[in-house]
Amino acid sequence: MNLSFFDQFMSPSLMGIPLILVAMLYPTLLFTSPNNRWIPNRLSTLLTWLLHLITKQLMLPLNQKSHKWALILTSLMMLLLSINLLGLLPYTFTPTTQLSMNMALAFPLWLATLLTGLRNQPSISLGHLLPEGTPTPLIPALIMIETTSLLIRPLALGVRLTANLTAGHLLIQLISTATIVLLPIMPSVSMLTMLILLLLTLLEVAVAMIQAYVFVLLLSLYLQENT
């Protein structure tokens, strides 16, 4: 049976039941739950420090009204971070390589930031569609361009996350396949490709963390424009 390189991105199923929901919810089981102890263990302390650091970085450019979004943005950041990192393990499935899932995360949150701006400050939100001092003949064209750029934001969020993770997984599979094929033929070249594979794996770990941060950071910037 010949398998395609893209088979790794197919949603797994058991007895015809899709397991993508399990793949999304399982990483949350790895987080420690709060307890009533005066002195928490090292893992709880590390997780608390990480949550405080992420929340501080995300809320720093936002005003006081936007701080009510801290729980949503921090939870989304931890979810994406855990899914992306666990997806690098062998024999695992990465839900964030599916454009449908990323769009399901990006579109409602982008729409919520847009509706928040239209409700609280409609004049300022609509004013982003037309820069100040625009010549009169260019007003219709600029409004169309700014409207298109506004509506394409959720698509850009979803495609960016999907494309980066998909490309990284494909490169890892291609280089690992080359390493296995070249091992009995040219061992020295196979060792070189294995070194490249290790470096690429480290790069993908960084990409998994950076893309999760960029996804949430852009949402926070969209929120900043509308609050």
C-alpha cells in the first residue's frame, strides 16, 4: 500500500468516528489543575509563571477595557501552543494543520473584535476604512481596498498558521524518508541528512511556538484597533 506524504494531515478516525476532537482536547489534560496546597509543585509553579508571562505580554499594548479578553486570549495561546508542540511527536495528529479548524478559531474571534468596535466606537472603527487627508477622487478606491483588507484578515490568520505547520511537517517527513533510504546506500550522506533533520526539528519547535504567539498577537492587535 503506497502512502502519500499528505496522508499525515488526514483526520484520524476509529470505527468511522473522527478523533479530531480528542486530538484537540487531549493536550489540556497535560496541564496541572490548581490545588489548595500552600506550596505548589515545580510543574504548577512553572505553568503559573508561563501563564502570567503570556498574559502580561498580550495585555501590555491593550487598554483597560480590553483586559476582559485576557482569559480568552491566554487560553487560546496555551491551546495552540500545546497542540502545535505535541503534533511534532511521532504517530500524532496536528489539528492546526487543518484550515477548517484554524478558520473556525480565527473567524469568530475576528468578528467579535469587529463587532466590539462597531458597538463601542462606530465612528473610529469606520474611520479606519478611510485614512485622513485622502484626495476626493481616491476615496472610493481606498474604501474598497481597506474593506477588502479588513475582510481578508481571518483568512490570513488561518492560512498563515496552516501553511507554516504543514510545510514544516512535510519537510520533516521528506528529510526523514531520505535519511532512511540513504542509510544502507550512503551512510555518510545519511548521517548528514540526520543532522539536518535534527536542526529542522529544533526549528519546527520554534515555529510551533512562534506561530501560536503570532496568531494570538494579531488578534490582540485587532482588538486594540476596536477598543
